[in-house]
Amino acid sequence: MDKETLGEGNWLRLVKKGKWEWVERNNSSGVVGLYAFTDDDQVVLVEQPRAPLDSQTVLEIPAGLVGDIPGQRDEAKALAAHRELIEETGYEAGDQREIVETPSAPGMSDETINLYLARKLKKVGPGGGDETEDITVVLVPMAEFNDYLRRRTAEGIWIDPKVFAVPYFFGL
């Protein structure tokens, strides 16, 4: 059975196969995210308003699309992770390695995300994203991480599930 395109925008395509409908990216070749840690044991996170959530603020790991820059569709995922960390946070990783590739929302999308560990960070720029983004960089001491998440949740800030994986991956 062939899949049918139900609708398409600049960045997403809605498809159907049998009874299943899902979303595909049509202007990138992947997604990357980073668990970034400073030398003084702080987790580097980002906050930004997200239009699908009525522009409410969401606390997230630094992340972005692979191959979304015109002429760079074949961009390597590790290079995209390196680029996104600098763009969103202003930090460059001296040591970066892939942890896992995993589906991001398997009931809604065919998208997978490659997650990286970034250490030996050096501040090389302001961060904040590109001209289409409104990103605030947040540094959270690892020793206060779980309390910080509880406090931000109580304040009404949405927290991306990948943030909750920090204690799992890194034993906090």
C-alpha cells in the first residue's frame, strides 16, 4: 500500500497509509539534540516560546534540524549538532559524542533524533538562536537539577521530555 500526501507546507508533510496518518519533515534530513555540560557541572538548557503551545515557554535541550540550510541537505548529523549548540547557546563543545538515535514522537511522526553528549564547553558567542528564534540560555547546576525542574514546572513552564532524561543518562 502506497502512502498518500494529505497536505504539505514549507517544513512538514501530512501523510496517510491505510488508517495511519503521520507527519514527515520535508525540508531537512534529521534532528539532533545535545546534553551539554560545563566544566563546573552545569547543564546547558534553552527556553523558548513554542507556537504550537500558544507561544508558551518550553524548557528544552539545545536541538535543531539537520540539512535545513539551503545547499547543505547532506550535512552530517554530528556537524549539525556542533552548529546548533553554538547557534542556540553560544557554547562550542571540545568533546562531542553521539549517545543514541531514538524516535521523537513515534505515534505522530517518522522523525528520529540523534542525541549527543557535549563536554569541554567554551563560550564562543552569544547564543540565542538565529533571527527566527527567541532563545534564552539557562545554566542549571547539576546538584540542583531535579529541584530546578520541580520549581519551573510549578511556575507553569513546559518541560520537554528529553530534559527529564538528564538524570537517567547522567546519574543525577
